Amino acid sequence: MFIITCPFCGERDQSEFSAGGEAHIVRPKQPTELSDDEWADFLFMRKNIKGVQFERWNHAHGCRKWFNVIRDTSNDKIHAVYKMGEKPPVK
Amino acid sequence: MSENFRSLETKFLDKTNRISFKYNGKKYYGYKGDTLASALLSNGVHLIGRSFKYHRPRGIMTCGSEEPNAIVQIGGSGSFTEPNVRATEQEIYEGLEASSQNCWPSVEFDVGGINNFISPVIPAGFYYKTFMWPKKLWYSLYEPAIRLSAGLGKSPTQPDPELYDHNHLHCDVLVVGGGISGIIAASISSDNGNNTVLIEDKNSLGGSTIFQDDENFKINDEKSSVWLNNQIKKIKNKKNLTIKYRTSLAAYHSYNYLLARENLTDHKSLNERSNKLRQRLWKIRAKKVILATGAIERPLIFNNNDRPGVMLASSVKKYIDYFGVRCGNKNIIFTNNDSAYETAISLNKKGINVSIVDIRNNSSSMLVKNAKDAGIKIYWNHTVVNTKGYRRIKSIEIMKMSEDGTNVIGSKLNLVCDNLSISGGWTPMVHLFTQSGGKLKFRDSDQVFIPNTATSDQISIGSCNGDFELDDIIKNTISDCKNFLSLSSTDFDLLKVNCSKQKESKNIWLLPNDKPLGKTKPFLDFQNDSTAKDIKLAMREGFRSIEHVKRYTTTGMGTDQGKLANMHALGIISETAGVKMGSLGTTTFRPPYTPLTFGTIVGRNVGTFFDITRKTPMHDWHESHKAKFENVGQWKRAWYYPKENESMYQAVQRESKAARESAGILDASTLGKIDIKGTDASEFLNRVYTNAWSKLGIGKCRYGLMLNEDGMVYDDGVTTRLSENNYLMTTTTGGAANVLSKLEDYLQTEWPELDVWLTSVTDHYATASVCGPNSKNILKKLFPSIEFNDVNFPHMSFKNAELDGINCRIMRISFTGEHSYEINIESKYGKSLWEKCMDAGKEFNITPYGTETMHLLRAEKGFIIVGQDTDGTMTPIDLQMDWIVSKKKYDFIGKRSLYRSDTMREDRKQLVGLLTDNPNEILEEGAQIVLDEKKQPIEMLGHVTSSYFSPNLNKSIALAVVKNGKKLKGQKLLVPMKDKTINVTVSDFIFFDSKNERLNA
Ligand SMILES: [Zn+2]
């Protein structure tokens, strides 16, 4: 069980958070213009990386804020935490 | 009178406190501080149980958690009994009752022992191979047979009456293990301002050093045990240090999150325990962790190495030096290293007969010199090729080994003994290190896996880090702690340590024998009875991965998790396969390190504390009016209100009729309520619901359907525009939390530009829903100042009101199809609101109805329940709700998905009504629907989602999802049941008042 530093509340136990899948998948502004394949790509396709992954997390049992986390899925090491709308601090 | 094997020279037991206990019904005595194992050994009892597969007699082998054989049942029958307790860990208490497991009719005479004589036919994978064909024999023959003869112990037949607890613990430094290195580490850590916790699984500190009496091992010119004893006295007074005894670490997760089980009463007599906590699970978050978990002695793998009386040499030493118990009168030590010589010297000093068989050619250490000087007979370059004795070892046969160690030569020598102490070297206990994600490396020089890289802030010290000699242990413990805690010096820096050093070592995983492997029984896993030949057989049959071999042969899969002989299994595999041992990897060590009771795992979360129970403000009223309740998520909802001896069916029929004929009242407080505020609230609703919201007037209500982005129906409910920029959304009872978090997700991540604020107000308001032709008359009495007519207060509108000075909101909305009102009031007035409605409704025979009647009434109207008539695969089009999907809106959640080729398929499962040909026949919800029963395989067209007998229509009605259902109106279909087939006809799904005339009645 890891510790996540909520950008609004600080260090908290993982049990206070819920995971929201891959980050930086932007909902298309004009869905009707997209082909079935393009829409399916947005809707269903996720990278599910073993290694460093950009993820969304929600402080569900805390401030209810969504934010981004850079986590290594192979060892749960968290490299960075940053707010929604902010640029990732590393590439 | 049986022989007494105890000499009371030991200072570790309370000699004034003699304790009686029962083992297999017979009374024995021991002393306070004894384990069940040491007490039994002092009474000369070695035979403890039968092995799992061959039912071979097995005895106590070790003195700790690695014990594979001495597994007993504690307590008699009933709720206090506990199986699979290691006799080597269980402390005795007055009145303890223990019994052998896995033997019938008794441990002395065991019917299953016949397996031993037929064992050539029980090779590796026996269960996989034998009990496969013919398949039909499985239930009648194989499974009962396996269940009868297998299984370790008996589970309790009643609920566990004891108390368990969970507790959180935060510390700077956690030290695991109270042996010499753990004590030094805890001392250094706490002296330097760290809030430190030391946990030890035994009832006292000091590990094996505390009973080290050998003159070769000295610290600052004192015997190591004397020096350590003084250190223990000192650390007990340190204010930064908490010591927890009888506390074993079960799991080590990432980020230094650890679980430990503290045993509080298992060592106490039954009357000392009453109403006290039995065990506590500590949930530990440590900034830094120091593992000092020690090492476990390895056995040696040779023919018949499993007889009672064959024990680990270090354990024999602990029994004599700590417990004062000799494990035999004529002892033979069989070893490949120096440490077993400590046991020999200790026995010899006490005048107990001992000799040594060593597979090495010689050893030049001080220890060995001492043994030689004491006149102990040593057989160099010899190995044991056989042991004899059924219930207890009686003699062994030894032979000289060839130069390369692969063969035996010369003639057999028979040696009489009643104990064989074996030592194959040491295995560092790296289980916890690897559980935390640490990676191991293999050290070729002495063939051990030791910690390499850790993923969290931790170190391993002492023998769990691969240091086995006292000077190395102390020197490295001090320097590693200094680095780890960033210290320049410690109080221990100038310690002077002397010890005997081992120079010659030799390791043979499977010792040679004069007989071929097939004719011998060299056991690897004592609990699961797997032998070296099982491993080789598995490899011949093509298994290569250690994980596969382990499962196929069941090596390392018992309650001891293969703590003893996993290394030998690896060694034999690598030798057979001809690969380097380090490259083979190890099996994965998974938590818990030692088994946990279920009680510890669940703690206080049992019975009513198992889950949160949510009750509405009117709950007490329902209860006092004999309501039956239904669980909806965590909510308790009134299900129906039976009168006198009414059945559920009768109550629901009565309630349903009353609601349509005069007036009914429902507690709707559990519906999710979300307060939506902000200048963009209307735009927000436009984006989350399928229908249009911009034009909804203030004071008006609208039904909305919410989809997932994949186009499937997610939730529904009525939303009311309270004022220009304020809406009150209602959701389904079960969906409330998910809807809120989904809406928050979109607001925060996709549409942060919208000025919208969401607040859950589900618990803030209580809701009474009054329906039926007389609902208007009841409301008139309650709210005399409001004009209740269709012009001033039409269907789908709302008014603020006051009930005896308390603010309410009244929505004229309907889920039953009747003229009806929902009254929201602050929660604390909920019960009073309900009672006032009941009072005012009395003259109209107002009838409280529960969720079952609500479901029936809405089904008559063909209103869906999300989650009952939908299952995450239904679009609004599938539900024939095209009318609610806006064609004009450019976008809303899920819109694009409604135009995917799959969601546009016309033969999808669609919502329909079903009428049974016999109007009295009620379908079962979930029943499958088919067209043709004769054509195999039968095609499933769909299933029944809702089904009731409608008292208002006087016939059975049902909702169903059926493939291509929209086009099947009038089609005859079949619902096959276990004992009959029911004929049905597809119908419209609005069964009652299809013109909605009653809404305005
Ligand atoms: Zn937060």
C-alpha cells in the first residue's frame, strides 16, 4: 500500500484515493467529426504500461480533487504528482 | 513412570511454576516458559503426527516457525479449537489441550500408514494424474476419499467468540527481530533520537546468542550471552524504544507498510483470558525498516531423513541450553559445517553421549579442535545412507564418500542412536525482504541468496543478510546502521569480538547413497512428503521453472511454506538441469510469512460492524410498524409492511391496490441528491444528460437519463430547477456516490472552464412520496396556503413551502404513474413529516408501501430501474427511450457512441413487455427466453428483468430484454423452467394507463 502526496492535502494513505486510469487522454472536442475507429481509440484504448506511467488519481475520501501522478507500475514508485491542467514536471 | 529428560539447570524457565497440560488425552507437566514442543520432549514424546501423503510417523524437528511436522490441534471441539498450530511456537498454559492431526485412529497406529508401503505408486503429481479419469468418479469416489485421508486439522464448527483488534502504528525506525543484531540496531536507533519499535515473535529477546555458553564466543571479554543479557536490560529502559513481544511480522508491503500480529492471550490459561483481546493486527507505517530476521538451519537430504528423532542441530542446542531438555541419550550429529559442533560440545559438557558424522574431510577451527579435545568421536568424510526405527530413530548407517562426493564407498557402519541432529548450513530469512519488492543475489561461496537491492528505505542486518559469524554480524550491523541512520559514531564502535571461524565448507544438496534414488526416500518437504526423486521425476516429465516444479511436486506448499528445504529443491533442480543456481531464481515468497487467523484479519469488522448501515430518518417508524427491510447498497429500505399474518405477496398486492385506489406513502429518502450551483449549471446538465436542459423554467422538474461515454445507460432521475443557477439532481439510491464522482471527474478534468459546484445532499434531506388519487387532498391539509391545482402546481413542477414553520420543498413528480408529490424536508424533521402525512392521510386510508410495491407500480407503467432492467449494455435506444435523446444537441456524454456500428445494430437486445399466456403464471426474474426448445443448441434470446402479478390489472406482467425485441411484438416465445416451459407473448411494456391520464386525475 503506497503513500500518495495529494497536491491539495499532502501525504495520505493510498486507501483514501481511487485510481482513474491513464492520464492526458483528452475528450475530443468534436466527437461527431470522428470516425468509429478514432472514437474507439479514445474510448477503449489504454497503454497499460509496465514501468513509468502517467495516471489520474482522485482523493476520493479527502478533498475529492482529481490530479495526475507519474508512477512506475512495476514497483509503485511515484515520481511526481501534479494538478489537473498542469504540464508534467518531467518528460 | 516414564523417563524425565529435563535437567533444571536452565535459567530461562520459571521453575516454581509447574504447569499441567494434556496431549492426545494424556496428562503431562512442563514449566512456565516452555513451548508445547519443549514440554513434550522433556517427557520423552517425539512422535507428534503423521505426514500428509504417506502418513509416515513424524516428530518435532525444529524450535520455531519453520517447523514442518509438529503441527497440532489446540483446544477440544467447538468454537475455541484451532488447527495447524506449531507445537514449537505454542507456549503451554495450565489446562492446555492439544492433539495430533492427520492421523486416524491414533498417532501410534495410523491406517493411512499403509500409503507408506505402497508409496512407489504415489509419485509426484499423483493427485493430478490419478484423480483425472474417469471424470464422473470425481464426486462419488475421489473427492470423498481425498477429503477423508487428507486435510490438516479440524476447523471450528462455531463462530469464533474471541476478540480481535486492529491498530495503526507510526514510527521512525522499525526493527524486526530481537536477536543480537536487532538489539544492537534498536539500541543505536533509539539512542539517536529515533522513535523506534522493536518486534520479536518470541516471548523474550536475545535469539540464539542469549543461550550461547561457549567460551569461543566473547564480546568485550565476556561470554556473548552475558554481554547480550546486559544489553537487553539496558534497552528495556530506553524511552524512545517500544518493544513488542509475541509479535510476528506477517507482511511487508511497499512504502514500508507492514502488518504484524501481536499475540496477547494464547499463552494464558483459559480463565485468565476471558473478555480480553486475543490478537491484535498492527498496521505499521515506518519511515525506515531494519530487518534482523535471522537465518534458519538447513537440513541434509539423505535416505529416510524424516524419522522422529531427526532434528535440526541448532534446535537440539536450544532445547538443551535454553529449555534444559535433552532430545536423546545417545546423540549423533550429522553436519557439513562447524555450527553443529556447538551442539556437540554443549551436549558433551552436560555428560550426554554424542558423536559426529561430518561430510567434510576436516575442519581446522577452534570449535572442532575443542570437540576433538573433549574426545568426541568424529567420522570425517562420511554420510548417512539410511536410518532405522519406526516411531523413533534407533540407528543409522553411514558410509565413506568418494573423493568427488558423488558416491559412497567401502562398507556400511551401523551406529546406534536415539537422536540425529542434522545441519546443512544456514539459509538467511529473506522472505520479508523479497515481499517488500527487494531483489536477491546468489552468493556462490556458501550457496545462499542474500538481499541485493531494496525498493524502500530499509536494510537487512545480521544473519538474514548473510553474516553467520559473530564478529561479522556485530561489525556489519554497526557499520550498516551508521550508514542507514547517518551517524558518525555509536556506543558500540569499540566492541571487541572473538569467535571461532569456519575455514572448510562443503555442500551437497542430495547426499550420495549406495542404493539408486528410486529405492530411497530423501525428503525435501517434510509436511507435503515430497522427496528428491519427485523433483527429478518432475524434471524428467519436462517441468523446468521452479514455480512449476514446486506446484507439481507440492514442494514448499505446506503451512511452513517450505522454509526448510526450498534451497535444496532449487539445488537439485539446478544440478539436474545443469544450470547455475543463481540463474534459476527462487520461488516467490508471499505474505503472510506465518499463517494468520481469520479473526486477526477481520479484527472488529464482524457482525453488525461488518459494513456501515445507513438508515433513513423515518427508520424507527418503519421498524415500529413491522416493516421488513431490504438492503440497497448500505441502506436499509422498508421493503413491505405485512399486516398480521400476511405473506410478502399478500402485503405487496394490498399496498399496490391502495396506492392506486386512494393514497400510498413511500420513504424515498435514500435517493441520491446532488445540489448543483453555478452560472454554467444549465450548460453542465446539457452535457451530462441526453435531453435538453437550457429551456427548463425555474420551478420546473425534468426526468433525465445519463449515459456512460460508451453510450450505455448509467443512471436516471428527476432534476429540479430551484432558481436561476441552482438545480437539485436526484439519482438512483445505489448510484448516488458514483454519479457524484463521475460528474466531479468531468467538471475537474474535461470542463474546468464551467462555473459549477456540486454538493452531495443525500443525507441532508428526508423525502416522503405521497401518491394516489387522494394525494392532493392530503397535501391540501398539510399545506393549506398552497393552491393544489393543475394550473398553479402542474405535474413536473416544484414549490417551496412551510410545514408548521419548517421549510420544505414539494415536487409534483411521479414514479408510479399516479398523481403524486415528493416532499423534501431537513433530515431531522423527516420522521415528523412522515407522521404528519400519515395523520393527514388517515381519513383516506393512506397506506405505507415499501420498495417492492414501488417496483411493481412502476413496472405497471413500464418505467425502468437502472441496474435491474439495464446492466451496462443497454443504450436508451435499446430501452425504446429514443424520445429522451436529443437530436439537436451537438454533444453530451455518450452521444458519439450511440452512432457506433455496434450500438446501431437493429438486432440488439431491447426492452419489451412479456405477458404470460396463463395470466396467473408469474415469471421468475432472470429466467431465460427462447424461441425454439427443440433446435440444439438452444439460442438464448434474452431474459426476464422484472416480473410481478399486477393487482391493478389482475394479471401477470413482466419486463424483459430480448434480441431484436422491438420487432417481435405479438411473437410467442418460451421461458423454459426446471419443471415446465412457460408460454409468453411479447407485448408493449407500458401495461397501465398508457395515456398518462392518472397523473392529472
Ligand atoms: Zn486531497
